[in-house]
Amino acid sequence: MPENTSHLPVTEQLLIKGCIAGNRAFQSKLYDLYAPKMLGVCMRYSRNKQEAEEILLEGFLRVFTYIKKYRGSGSFEGWIRKIMVNCALFKYRSKVHLHPVIDLKIAGYEVAGEIDIASNLDAKELLILVQSLPVGYRIIFSLFVFEGYKHREIAKLLGISEGTSKSNLADARALLQKSLMIKEQLIANNGL
Amino acid sequence: MNEDVHHIDNLLRSTLEHYEEIPSPAVKESLNAILDKKDAEAYKRKYEAWKRIAILVLIMLSGYILYESGTENINADHSKESSISKNTGIPGKPQMQDTITNISTAAIDNKLMNKHNIISTSTNRPPIKKNYWSTNKKVPPKLSILTLRNKSGIDKLSHPLINSSYKMQQPTFNYTLLKNKVINIEQLNKGRHFKPYWMITGWASYEQMNYRLDSDLPNAITSIRHREVHEPSFSGGIFSTLQIKKQWALQTGLVLSHTSIGISPQKIYAFQEPAGSVAFKYITSSGYAYIKPGTGAPPAVGDSLNTAEAKHILESFSVPLVVKYVLERNKFSFRPGIGIEANLMTSANVEVEIEETPSKEVVFINKLNGAKPFYWSLTADVELQYRVNNKMFLTFRPSFKHALSPITEDNVVETFPYSFGLGMGMTYKFR
């Protein structure tokens, strides 16, 4: 049993205990409880649902294998989420081709003015925009925006320089803005 | 620009941070399949260490026994040689003084001497030339010399060595006769004062298992008997026997049993589990389990499912305590025994194939509900032992075992397994 899980709800404590004992019923319940949330996490690092499910599967296998090592220091959900992110990074690490530092002005990106289409796009459409980013941009953007990592941490995690991390994040943002503008245009045209 | 940047970050974070999506059922199926495989591998590895230790112990024990037997033979040969050639100064030539001393210290009683026509003939002792026999030892004054009485009743100095005392050029004599007498005397002495000793037996046995089923539901007994077929099973272990009296012994040890049961295809039905969910109930003579196939819609109470043939494995450790009666005749000993066994069920699992899923899903049940981990049984056996040498015995062991308490609780049937076995092993005597 983890060192300190008293802060966790009783159901989670029981689930963890059951999973440590290798009880398949408890493993199934844990999966049912967290799989939808974790698939949402995996989707942000993958190109499509199929890839996200591959990460999810690998992630849950690791969860069941290493659950006895969960110390109870943070939230259990956060621990599982971290495993999923690590699985995603492991999957794409070899495929990531990160761009060196570039000047956005030289690259000729036009940064849009005011973007206010949040109400016009649902979560799924926004997710597709993120998934459409090149893999390196997508990972750095997700780590920075959704996981709250600093550039220094991202650089260490991916084995790149901080500058490359910043540059790639800026590129990702620019591409997303561009995509949003196109979406806005399409919505506006359809509205007409 | 910064505002837009933060705006897009916030927009995406707030929208996608709590985004959830239901994974396709295939993910859970794959996860279950991988976990099943891991469970099966873990199960195989579970007793690997014990198996290795057992093999190592057997090898070491065999080595020790072989070493001991070898040492004993060498010592016996050496003592024989030394008794012949000791102090002669001439290899192969016996020394009169040693031979006589051995005989005199063997405490020959009159009864035995009369039986074998052996008399004390110290008066017939011929003069011994001190300088010839030994330079520094004298013949003890109460020394006895053995002679054989001839048919005419006249005592005759028959010991060739004694005769040869006058002509030592031919020192060969009938040593075997004397040696046999000494051994007989030693055996006689041992018989009078029995000392308890230990024996250890390593054995393996082929077993034919079966069971007696009790239930208030006769149909349950019939259906289980109809679909379950006992396959050849095996057991093995180590027995430690304490010979407390000449004819009584106590035996204990450690027995590992592996029982295999084949289960015919059957239709199983969905029930509500105590936890509340609905699953298909798979019933065996040793317990039951709830099965939830990974594919297809969740079952409703009363739904049915066809299963293919299944394999049911039971494994247990047993510790017997047996009282044995010992009958010995020449090189054979016959040791019937009866006692009780404490049995610890270490695993009861079923591997079953579901027929109705597209990919023929295999479900591995590694824990049966309603199976008792501990039960008692009555055991009876007859050990037939053949003495290979003073320490080693070849052992044949027909046996019978019947459970005194059921191996199930809260199952539709109460199961009392019994078995007939035919085992073989080697016994080593520590004495």
C-alpha cells in the first residue's frame, strides 16, 4: 500500500489497494473511472483517436504495473495523467523533429488581430486544430499550455534548448491562430 | 500580440482541459488480454523459485547420499584390508595377533559358540614365536583361539593361520568364516539394543484422482460429474521417517500435488454478482467464478453463453503424519501406514474458451470463489522397500488418500477428492 493515501477518497484508496493486489475487478473499475479523462489527455498529444488509444493502453498497463510505487504524495489522477503524458512523449520522442529557433517576423507569420471565435468552435473542433499541428509543435504546446511545464522543463524533458522550445511554441501558436482565422472565415462565409 | 497569445492559450486550456472521450471497447479488450497473459506468466513464474530450490535440494541430497555410500564402501574395504595386513610389515600377510584380538573383543557368548561349534581352545594354543609375530606386542593372556570341532569330536586346530604359525610361508587362511562370525555377533548385539534412526525418502507418484460430491441438488451433482473428467495427475515430495521401535515408525514430510481436470463444453448463464454487476457464472467441482467476456454487450440476468472445453488445474501442498508398521525379511521391508494429511490448496484455476465471441476469447480464471484453501484428508500407503546397501533403499509406494473435509464452501456441491497413487523413490537411512 502507498505510504500516505489518507487524503484520497475511500473509493480511490480501495481501488488502489485492489489494483496492487492484482484484482482484475478493481483494475476494471479503475480503467472505467479514469479512461475517458485520460483519453482526453492522450488526444492532445496524438494525431487522431487511434493513436491516442494506443497511448492510453500503454499508459494503463504502466499504471497497473507501477501502482505499488505510487507514494500518495499528490493526487492519484495527477499521477495517472503524468504516466499518460510520459507514454505519449515516449511514443513520439523518436518522431519529433523540432525546428530550430526562427524569427517569427522573418518567417512571415501574420499574427492575427483579435480572435474571438471561442463561442463558435466546440471542444472537438479545437482539439482537431491542436492535433493538426506538427508533432513537435503539438507536444511542446500541450506540455506548456495544458500541463503547465516551463520552457526549461520542456527543454530538459525533450533534450532540446530552451530557445528551441520557445520558438516551437511560438510557431505552434501562430499556426493555431492561422487555423482559427481560417475557421472563422469559413464560419463567416457559411453564415452569409 | 501577447494578449492574443494568452487568449489562445486560455481558450484552448479552458476548452480542452476537462475534455473527455469514451475509448472504444477494443482498448479494454486488448488491456484485458494483455493482463490475462501477464497473469498467466506470473502464475507460471510463481513457483519457479520453489521448483529450483526443490531440484537443488534433491541434487544435493543425491550427491550427499552417493558420497556417503562411497565413503562407507571405501571404509569397509579399508578396514578389511587393514585387519588383514595391519602390523605385518608385509603387505597382504595377516598378523596373528590382530586377528585374535578382534575375535576376543567381539564378546562371543557361549550360546553362539555352541551353535557354530566354536569352542575356546586356549589350551591348544601352540607356542608363538614372539620375534616372528610381532616385535612389540604380546598376545593377551586371556586370548581365545577359535577352532572348529570335527565330526569325531576331537578338537582340531583348524585355523590355517595357527597351523601356519610353524610355516609362515603360506599365510592365507579362511578369514571369511571368522569375519562372518564377527558380523553375526555384532548384529546380535544391535538387535538387543535398538537405537531410533531417521530415514529420508524422495519420491514421485502417478495418481488417478476422483471425488465424492454431496449436494441437496442431485442435478448439480449429475451435471458436474457428466462434464468433468479427471486426467492423470502427479504428486511428489520428501518423506522423513523416524524409526522409533524396531517395528514402528512415524513419517512426515512435504507433498506437492498437481491435479488436472478436463471440463466439457457447456452453456453458462448470467447471474447478478454480490457486488451488483451481472456476469456469467462458471461452476466447477472446486468452486465458481464470474466471467465477463471482453466483447459484446454487457449481459442481463438469465443470458446464456456457450463455452468450449476448459482445463481445470488444482495444486496443493500437503503435510502428512503417518504411523507405520515395519516388517523386514532379507533385503525387503514392508511398511504399511495410515495417517492424516493437512492440505493447503495453493491454486485452483480454470482456462476456458468462449465460443460466441468473434475471436474465440480465452478467459483465464485464476481464483475460484467457494474453494477452501485448507482441508484435511486421510492417507494410507504401503511402502515396499528393497535394500540396495546398508543405507540406500529402493521404494515402491502404492497409496490412497481421501479428503475428510470438503474442498469447497458456498458452492452448489461439497467436494471430497480422493486418489489412488503409485509412486517410486529412493530412501536413505541415517544411522
